Amino acid sequence: MVLELRCRRCGKQRTFLPVDLLKICNPMHPVHLPPFECGRCGTAEFVSVRTRVPLPEEYGRLSIRRPVGQVWKWRTSLLGD
């Protein structure tokens, strides 16, 4: 399963693995609410959250934001890496 966050204001979209967000966010945080604001707009008001199961052909092609180290630093990698 992946979480897709999309800002309806600026169109920025990011895909995360739920297990990565658990390391950063409160485990009791509701999945339907955005865990943080849009990096471009600076507000969570327009951010929508969608959960989905990736298609088999997306493995190795779908870009996933992954945390790097102990701070809020992210990198983009391919699903399955």
C-alpha cells in the first residue's frame, strides 16, 4: 500500500510508504488527514490523502519519497528499492 498526497492548490503530488510516515508522525494520526502541509504552498488545507495498492507494473517505476537519516530529509526512489 502507498499513500498519495496531492495539493489541490498547486498540483504537487508525492507518494509515500505508510511505514516511513509512521517513523515521523504519531502512529495514532488518522490516515485520511494529511500528515504535514504542502512543501510548496505551506498549508495542509488543500492537501488530499489517498491510499492505494500499487499495480504490479509500477514496481521499479513508481517514485516514492523515503526518509534519509534521523531528520526530515527525503529522497525519491523507485517502488521496490
